Amino acid sequence: MKIHEKIIETILFICAAIATLSVLLITVFIFKEGLPVLKSYGVFNFIFGKTWSPTNEQFGALPMIMGSISVTLGALVIGVPMGIACAIFLAEIAPKSVVKIFKPAVELLAGIPSVVYGFFGLAVVVPIIRTNILPIIQKFNPDANTSGYSILGGAIILAVMILPTIVNISENAIKAVPFEYKQGSLALGASHFETITKVIIPAAKSGIITSIVLGMGRAVGETMAVILITGNMPKVPGSVLDSVATLTGTIAMEMGYAGPMHQRALFATGIILFVFIMMLNIIASTTLKRVGRG
């Protein structure tokens, strides 16, 4: 038995080492290719520059940074309340017959390729924004205009794409709350709604926060759907109807025809994205530790 255990431990160690080494090699490669541009062009000039014109060797990444942040925040604003509400409904309210229908439908969303989401947004969401939402906005702001390729369109599609992550993890977190908590709350005279909002959700908040962070990571890293919907215009957005370019979308669109200097600038953009995601993970870990202590 000890020999078998040693073999299993060795295999697990090798798998963990390969995964860690892969991440390390990718990190070294990205920084090796991207750092020369950051050094020669200037870190602050690269991050806060507003002009992205590779043919003129102007590499201002601020438009893509703002585009990524705006689309991701929009997706979270739309998707998080919807996802948590759906998780509560499936875990605490819906009868089993309804759960058997709704849960597979939500899980099916995770299996749809991102390019299909992009085509759906291109064929449905973009025209709706252009023909239905724009006239409403123009009543309050006559100067507003959009082709439909916008932050709003990207946020709507990304919100749908992150739903399976948020719903499944949040539902599992809610179901993991000890049943005695619910029994005790109801025994003290609290209603079902009060028990959900004041007992179950606070007890499951670490899992819910985890689902939000993972959903955010999915939104930040999405490429194909965003390319098809946001318009890929490298400019700092002024409203949710503006077309934008994202960090991932810019890398995917331009890497195929980029020259040597342009390629290094795209790798530098990858460094910005890498640091951005690392900051998200650190913030999430810190938040979870505080929640656990609380």
C-alpha cells in the first residue's frame, strides 16, 4: 500500500509541477517579449497614452484598458444580480420539477462556443441597440449616436456568458449552508425571505464572492464575442453606446499582421492584462480571507 501511495503522490507532484512550470514559462515569455517596449517607450506613456497607432509607432494602451474595464464592469452590473437571483431561486425557492428544467438550461450556456455568442450579439443585440435603445437615449441626449457596436452590446453578451459560472458556484455555496441555520431562523419567527437575505446569503457569501471573481475573470479574458460586438475602436469611451477595443481583442486582431515592434507592443499589452488579472486574484484572495475571518 505504501508503494502505491508513493506512486500516486509522485504522479500528483509531477502534474502540479508541470502546471506551475507552464505558468512560469508563459509568464517569462510574455515579459521577455514585452518589457523592451515598456522600457523604450516608457511604462507611463504606454499605460496612459491615448493613441494606438502601430504604423506611427504610437502605443498608447489606455483606450484598450478602459475598454476592457468598461465592458467587464457592464457585464458584472448586469450578470451578477441576475446570476445570484437565479442561484437563490434554484437553491431555495423553485420546486424540484422546475429545477430539473432550469438547471440543465443554465449549464448548457457554458457549453456554447463564444463565437456563437458573438454571432448572436451581432445578429440580435447590435440591431436592437441601434433601432430600439438609441431612440430612447436620444430623447435625453439628442447628440447620442451609435452603430450598435458598443460597450452595452458587449456587456449584455458577456453577462449571459458569465451566468453559468455565477449561478452554479453560488447555488452550490447556498446549498452548502447547514440546514440548521435555516431551521433556527424559521423557528425564531423569520419569514422565508428574511431567512434567505439575512441568514443563508451571509453564510454563503464566500462562495458567492468566488463565483463573481471567476465570472469577472471569464469576462476579462473573453475575446471572440467581444471582437464581434464592441466595434474594435481604440478610443477612450465616453458612454455605454461608444465602440471600444479591449486588450484581448486587440491582441487577437493585430497579432497576425504585426511587425516586430508592433508584436512586442502587443506582448506589452499582454503584460498589462496579466498584471490586471493578478491584481484581481489578489483582491479576491484578500476579500475571501476577510470574509472567512468575519
